Amino acid sequence: MTQLSESVVRLIDQLSTLPGIGRKSAERLAYHLLRIPQDDALALADAIRDVKLNVRYCARCFNLAEQELCNICLDPSRTQDVICVVEQPRDLMALEQSGGYRGMYHVLLGKIAPLEGQGPETLTIDKLVQRVKQGNVREVIMATNPNVEGDGTALYISNMLQGLNVIISKLARGITQGSILELTNKEILADAISERRPF
Amino acid sequence: MAAEKTLAIVLRVTEFSETSCVVTLFTQDFGKLSALAKGARRPKSPFEAALDVLSVCRVVFLQKSGDSLHLLTEAKLERRFRAGARNLESLYAAYYVVELLGRMTDHLDPHPELFRLAVSTIVELDSAIGEKHELHTTISILLMRFQMQMLSMLGQAPGLHACVECNANLEETIDKKRVAFGLNSGGILCAKCKRNDRRIISLSLSALQGLADAMGTNFGINDAAVRKLPLGEMRGLLDWYITHLLGIKPTILKFL
């Protein structure tokens, strides 16, 4: 028979289901929650409850939203005719935090990963094509992850958008600011050379 | 726990935690293995951009005993697969190569020749160019050559020169310029033996010759005679045969 109370054991069990949290970490978090004031612990519980009850995907761009449309789609000050395509809402957040982009988004909710059995039908690509076909879109920026699966996803989407009178661009890639040329990987250097631009 | 160095093709990358991932590699000297790459997802990871599917890299890993994951300590990118940004057919064909490597080989069972064949196939798929039809033909040839040579190296090559059950001459297996290929028997069958195999595929003589040639080194993408072969029929048979061997249809086939 366990020496801990049933509620504490249940809390530890639930916490240890979270990614990156093992049994020991779950126990530490549970003891922390037992130590902090009741209001603080219940605020965390309420936040978890609210996010599960209220948050859904935006009907237009599939970002996280609490209404039918997300805050970005509802913001009239943003550039409406440029759509940046990302794999996940967390990629959108990263781009927003960069402060360098003020257009609209489209979240794919994944990537085409044939080796995992994930095809284009599992993503929101059809909805993106519909958005572009409805007009008023000047440019689509592919901001999928810079790896083989991300590139494949971007290429598939750009093939789908061919002939729709829209500029298709992708994020630049190559050497990072502050790095040293002679120590840069030759493949990354090759990317930088092939994607050079006028000075 | 010795540190081992080898060349490797990245077959699969799976997220393990916020900063680490598990990679499945097909290595030149140790065959297939899975290893934990700690910190691989950090911005300044020691693995740079090496751990991407289809990349060829030079790795250092600590070999663990038993069922434990090996520990990857270094990975230096040697060659990255770039065709994924240019044409999807090359990309999906290369995915098929790594899926077959993953499914057809066992952990820590080295096949250095198969490793070299896989790298050269991936490199050729990466550099394949041409109009849609031309490219499709080139990719079919590369895939078939890889499949036949891989099967041969793994001791699973189909019997194409005589009845695989009774060893009757090839001439005795021909019926109206076609031969019967028995999936269960793993090769061509004479009229008498084919009655015992419930999974028979009829194959033209030119497809049969083409499959036999694909095991040799002269099965080149620029050879006009090779490009005129019934490549669709040959690929169809090979895909059936490999599906039969694996007991499961490779995931990538529906994309090809």
C-alpha cells in the first residue's frame, strides 16, 4: 500500500504523463503544488481547464483561437494579402516574437511525412488553396522547417498553388550572423552561396 | 562502452524530449542502429544540421549493450539531400530507399556494400533531372536497380533463370512469351510447379530479362535499351515481391 494519499498519487501520475516529465520530476512538481498557496495552485488548475474548454483552431488560419477567428485574423492593421505558411502554432509564435512580420498566417497543423504515413490529406492544405483561390492574396511565404520533410511540404504546396496568380516565396537560409566562414559546414555554406542576393 | 566512428545515412528522426531526439541510422560498419542524440534540437547543437532524414553524415557514437539506445556524440554532415526542394518524385523515391533499408535489415547487422549502394542511389536520385516523363523513367531505373541489388545482397533475390522449385530450364517455363512468377516460391515457375503456388504474377520475357539485368552494373539510366524496357511492369512485380517478403506494404508506395 502506498504511503502517499490517493490524491497526491493521482497528481503525480497525471504530471508524469507530460512530455519530458519523469516520475521524479512529477513528484517534485506535486510537492511544489502542495507547498504553494491554494489560490496559486487553483489558478493553474483553472488555466488548464480554460485552455481545454475555450481554445480551438481559428476557422480561417488554424492558429489557436478563443473565438471563431484568432486575434491575428481579426487585426485590421495587419497586411491582409500576404500569407505566411507554418507547420505548427508554435512556429507562428516564433515568427511573431521576431517582430519582423506583420501579415497573415496559415497553420498546416503538421507536415507531409510519408515515412510516418502522414500525407497531405491530414493537413490544412485544401483550406489554404481555397483562401488563395478566393483572391486578395498577393504572396504566400513558405515558412516550413528547413529540413527534408519541411522542404517537401513546401514544394507540394507550391505545386498546388501554381497557376493561381500568387507570388510564392520561402524563408532565406544559410550562414548565421556572427558565425565564422571557415568553421561553417560546407553544405550550409553552399546554401548561402546558392541563395545569395544583390548587395 | 567504446566510441565508434562510421559513416551513416539518417533513416529516421523522432522527437524524444524538448531538446533531444532518437535517430535511426544505417551505418557503413555497424548496419542499422538507433541512438539518442542529446541536445540535438538545441539551436547550437553539436550535430549542426546533420540529423535530417536522407543526410549522409560521419558519426561518433557510444555503443551500449543489450536493448539500450546507443548514445550519439557527434555527427558531421557529409551530404544533404537537396532534391526535396526541387521535385517530389525524387524525394519520395529516396524515402522509399530509406524505408527499405529500415525494414529489410536488422539492427547491428552490417552490410557495407548495401550502404555504398544506398548512398550512390540517394546521390543519383538527388541529382536526377529532366522533364516529367524522362525523370519518371530515370527514377524507376534507379529504384529497380537498388531494389534488385539490395535483394541480392541480402540473399533475397528472386530466382529468374530457372524454375525455382524443380530447376527446369527457362525455356520450359515460357508460355506464350510470358513466364509465371510465384510470390510464395520467390521466382519463376514451370507449368507444373506453378499449380502449387497460389500467388502467381504473369511476367513478360522482356520484363524478366530487365529484372535480371538490374542486378548487374550495366543497368544505367542513360542506356537507351534499359529506358525502353517495360519499367512499369517490372516495378509492379518488384513492389509486390517486396511487400510479400515484408508481410506489409511499404508506407511510401502510395506516394510513388
